[in-house]
Amino acid sequence: MASDSSKLWSVFSLVAALGGAAAARKAIDKSWQVSTGKKPPENPADPDVEIWEAVAWAATTGAAVALAKMYAQRRAATYYYKSTGTLPPPLRKDGQ
């Protein structure tokens, strides 16, 4: 049973993280266009992209996607806990 719940949590957590990251990326793309008036850089490593733009894009997307994934996984863990009465296997502390 523990193995099944661990697999279930792995899938559930992955789906939540991917969904959160996709939503964050879409919001970042839109806000970049609104704030700069330009499309986001397709490849910040491209030498034709100005360095300030590449750095700003990398910092913004990195932080926003990481935060969205963390938030989505926390929500998934809360849902898992409410559904099963226990924390997901990777989040359990010794003795739980």
C-alpha cells in the first residue's frame, strides 16, 4: 500500500508542478509583453538578445516558475493530506 501511495503522490505532484509551471510561464510571457512592448526572448543565450533583457528574462522566469511549482506542490500535498489523512510519503517525518 505504501508503494502505491508513493507512486500516486509522485504522479499527483508531477502533474501539479507541471500545471503550475505552465500557468506561470503563460502569465510571465503576457506580463513581459505588456511591460516591455516586445515578445519575450525565445533564446536568452542568443547574442542578438541584449544582455539586460536576457538577465531580466532568466531571473523573472526562473523565480516565477520555481514559486509556481512550489505553490502547486504544496496545494497538492494539502489535498493529499485531506484525502488520506496522512502526508504524502516523501513529506512524512520519522515516526509518522
